[in-house]
Amino acid sequence: MFSKSTYHLILALFMLVSFSKCSKKNENTPPSPPPEKPKPIKLALIDHTNGETPFSDSIYLTFSKKIKVNYIKSNYQYCITDDMGISYTSDSKGFKFKYSCAELGRTYPFEYSVTDEEGNTLTNKINIDFFTNRIQFDGFSVLNTILSPDNKHIWLTLTNIEDVNRFVSLSTDSLKVEFDIPVPDASKDISYNPYNGFIYISSFYHPQIFVFDPIAKKLVKTITLNILPEDNETYPAIFPADIRFTKNGFGIVNLNSEGSAGINWKIIDSTKEDTIYYGSEKDGTYASIGQACLINDSTQIMGYSGYLRKIVVIDQVSRDIIKTFESPIPVTYTPYFKVSTKNNNVMVYGNGVAFMNTKSNAVHNHHNEGFFPWDFSYRSNEPNHIFGMENQHVILFNYLNGNKILSYPLGITPTFTYMTSDGKSLACAGIEGVYLFSEKMFTGGSDR
């Protein structure tokens, strides 16, 4: 055994050797690098909004750093304005401005110059859209379009000069193409059948109707229209035009005659595999039902009888005309109809516009200033309002008191226009393509 003093000596020597090894080890370890300095932020445009209205400072440009605006100017040579209403965002990292020359549906070029706090200057060009979304079909024209019953899809038919024909589905919220299916012929009409969920497209040139399943995304059958015993032997009515179906599968189809101006309507019965036939009698009342539309929760079809010179209502149960009444507007040609998806109101328009109830036939009001109605407004605070076009302006109009709520210049000419039933979007289709406008683009005015 070691003495106590010897033991302490050995322990001291051990600690000295250990410290010496540790010191040598630390001598070989490189020192930690100094902390990196933060990289300077480069001045850049990081986001921008589209224009909402031409009358408010709705265009925002957002940058990576605090900035000062040197200038913002339009490069659109046909309209230059100095009043662009520039104002900064609360963090000074952006600014907003307006462009009073804008027309809804167009794109405009701008140039901006900004300088940050370090003296760095950024000058660049940018295009600003005055619409929410758009899709164009190069070389193709839109022939017909409808909204799906749930308003989630826009169904349309297209054609081009080479007679290539397509049936396309777009998502209503983004205009994304959901399917694109070939169609054997150009279309004269497109219609949804609530009985079986199929889409019926009438041929422009042949006695045929093409039936598509939008869920399976395919053509399921082709209906060939044959001459019926009741048809005129020389000019049989076999070329389909517009088609409308009620909930229980009963429908009507207007049919042209080759070489004749005559048009007849016949029954198309989806409960009998889309059999087509005349009703109980064939007389003048079977002359065409112009601009046929669905009313009263898709249980009846309303249209204009040129033979009777009255508006007629056909019921899905009796499968015949159950009511006729005078048009609430003067008629020199077949009037058009636009039915509300929220209630029993309908617009009747042609030589002026009237607003009536399909249950009572009561006429609410007339408007004879020559604007073209688009659709009812389905926004919650606008129960008696419609959108339309007048003198190349979008109009929001209260049809009970005749007041215009707003008027915005329009840079496109839509053929088909729909407001979604939730009131959030206005969809327009025409030669220029399909446009989507957010409802917030149509705010303003005092009479709501």
C-alpha cells in the first residue's frame, strides 16, 4: 500500500499528464469562424395585384425593401393619364395606384421606377390585367356555353375554320381545363339534362344530337333524327336546334327543315331512351318554341311561340302547353329570356327589358334604354339587381326603381355571361375567350 503522501503525489502527476494531452489536443482544433454577416436584400418586385376598377387605386406593387416611387406611367399609347393616385403601403414596401383609362377585360402596360433607402434604383416594365382570370383558345371560337347546375364547371363548345370541334369543361374558380373532348360536328346548342346528368349537343349541319357524359368524359351515344309520319314529306323537321329538359326526363327540341324556314318542336323523352316524337296533336301550336328556358325548379319549359305570338309554358307532367300569355315587352321578333336561379323571376328582353314572375306572371318593371342584360346579381345585398351591358359599359341596375348602381367601361364583347349562384364570380365568354371577374370588381354605388 502507498502512503498517503505518495498517493497524493501520483494523483498530481496523473492530472498534470491529462492536462498536457488536453492542451495539445486543443492546439490542433481550428478556431470557430466568425459569424456570417447577413446578406444584403436585393431590391426587387415580389408581388402585384390586377386592377379591379378603373376608378379606384386598386393596383398594388409590393417590393422586397422600403422604397420611394420615382415614377409610375402607362405605356398604353392610346390613353395617357397623369392622375394615377399614388399612395404608399403602411410599411413603405409598396404603393398602390389607379388607371382611369382602363376597360374591364383588357391588359395594360406600365413602367415604374423606385429607389430604396441605400440609393439602389429599380426600373422595370409590367403588364396589369383588369380581369381576375382568362383563358383563350388560339384559332378557335366559342359557339355555346352553359354553367353546370352546381356552378363548379363551365361547359362550352368550340370550332375553327378547319371544322375541328371540341367540347371543353373549365373549372369556374380557376378556368383550368378539366377535359377537352372531340365533337363530330359544329354545335348549334348545348344543354344539360337533369334527369340523367348528360350533356346534349345538337349538330349544326346534320340531323344528329351528340350525348356526352361529363363525369366519364366521353361521348356515350349519337341520336339520329328520323323522319316521322307527321312530318312534311318535302321539308321534314329533322335538323336539331335548341334542346331543353325538365327534371323528369321530358324535354323539347326545336327542329329546322332543310330548304324551308319552318321550325317545329317535338318531344324528346329521356325515360324512353331519348325517343323523339310529336305530342298529342300536330297543328300550329307545334311551331317552334323560341328561346326555350327552364322555369319553376326545372319542372316547366317557357318560350315564345311565333305561331301564337305569345309566351307559352309547357309542363313536364302534361307534356303540352298549359298556359299562354302576352309578352310584357313589344315583340317584333322572338324575345330572349334569362331565369333567376334563386327565385321565380325572369328577364324578358328584346325591344326593351321587363322583369316578371313565372308563378304569377306579374311584371315588376320595364327598362327601355337599350341595354343588353347579362344575368341576375346573386349577391346577398342585391335582391333586385341585374348586370348588363350598355354603350360598351358594364351596368349594375336595380330593376325595381330603375337606378344604376355602377357603370364601368368594358373592353370585350361577351356573347354568354353568367353570375355564379354564390355571387362570387361573373363569367363571360365570347370571341376573345373566357373571362372571370371577381365580384369585388363590381363594388361601389349607394343604392343597394
